[in-house]
Amino acid sequence: MIEFLIGTSLAASAGLNAWMPLFLLGLADRLLPSVVLPASWSWLSSDLALWILGGLLLLEVVADKIPVSYTHLRAHETSLH
């Protein structure tokens, strides 16, 4: 779990999309026989995790490309904190 937190923190602080590596790793585990995740990371390739990560990735990409949606997304995130 600590690896997940460190990786997410580094990606977020660098301004990179933090959902993309997780989504691609889950897809790679699901689709490529050469990629096998440890048992503690197997949840990453589950249907639920891939749908959630894919949705978050799509939301982040849309918010990044359309300035109005980015403003609304950040305002919503701020209200949750």
C-alpha cells in the first residue's frame, strides 16, 4: 500500500495524471500474459477498479482540455475538502 501512496503522491506533485499509470497497469495485467501483479495488487485489474480508474482518467483528461470543466472540477474538489 505504501508503494501506491508514494507513486500517487509523486505523480500528483509532478503534475502528471495520477490515474493513467494505475489504469494502464490494471489493463496490462488483464490483457498481457507477461504482466502479472502480486496478490496484493490484483484488485487493480478487477472490473470495478478498471471502470472507476477509467472514469477518473476520462474526467481528468476532459477537465484538462476544456478550461470551463477544469474550473468546475476544481471547485467541486475544493468543496469536498
